[in-house]
Amino acid sequence: MQASAKNPQRAYWLKTLHQWHWISSAICLLGMLMFAVTGFTLNHASQIEAKPTITSKKIELPAELRTQLAKINSDDDNDKANDPLPVELQHWMKNQLSVDVGTREAEWSPEEVYVALPRPGGDAWLRIDRASGDVEYELTDRGWISYLNDLHKGRNSGAVWSWFIDIFAAACLIFSITGLFILKMHANNRPMTWPMVGLGILIPFLLAILFIH
């Protein structure tokens, strides 16, 4: 009677675990592939040659924007020393240079305004001469491998990608934990289950202790 009472309960938990396991694996699939590949490329970054492509653009501000820029206080002690560019200037940059500076902080000085525009897989910056109105923009693109590597690290990838990494990490935890419980429920019929699990824990532990100093 006790064995028969346990079977429906075991079947219920096994079904539930399988359901959560396959749902989490579906959510993790592309992310796991990407993080696995970029783990390899990051580990061999010195052997993978990157050829940066640099694009430079120069343009001059119209008179009305130059006048507006000249009126803005740039003292280092001023509360507005790191304010973003004025909205009109942001729109002009987007239309003329296809550069979306958004609300990024700008470094204001009496001579110039500098905006750093770091991005995954590259870098960019924008400089405006406050006296002449000359605008310089430079974009460095290090290629798609560098782009994916930076996504792996969450480097300069923004808040939305940071949220994705958190959700992905939670899904991976669910995938791993449900997998462990499924292994436990099948362990009686699979004698090598726990030796293989133990080996998976022991190998990285020993490598870290013996070879990482």
C-alpha cells in the first residue's frame, strides 16, 4: 500500500520537474549557445585576431546651435558640468551624423564638449569645439566576435541587456536544479548517476585548487 501511494506522488513530481526543465531549457537555448561560444572565444582572445575599423566624420554646427552652446555654463563646480547635450543638439546629431547620444553625460569645459559613446564590440566618441562649432565623431568597430564577447560580459550593453542576463541566469538555475532532481529520481535505475555528478563537481574544484594561483 505504501509503495502504491508513493507512485502517484512520484509521477506528479517527475512530470512537474520535466515541465519546468523543458521550459527553462527552451528559454535558455539561444543564450546557452551564445555564452558557450563566446566563452571559447574569450578564452582564446589572444589567438583570435581582431582588425578594428575606424570611421571618422567631421561637420560644423549651424550658427544657432553654436550660439546656444556658447551660452551654457561649463564651470567644473557647476551642477550642470556633466549634463547631456541640449535636446536640439541631440536631434541635430542624429539627423546629420546618425549618432544617437541620448541622455549620455557630456564632459563640459570652456573649450569643448566631449561625449564618450562606448558600445559592445567597439568604441566611439564625439567632440564639439565650442568656439568654432567644429564637430568630430569617431567610431571604432572591432567586429562581430568582439561584439558577442562584450555581450557575454555585459560590457557597455545597456540596462535591457543587463535584465536579460539576470533572467537568463535565473532560467539556467531552474534548468540545472530541475535537472539535478530528475537525476535523483532516476538514480536508482542508473548506477553511474552520482559518480558522474560527483566527477562534474570534483574536476573544476581540483583544477582551481591545483592550477590557479
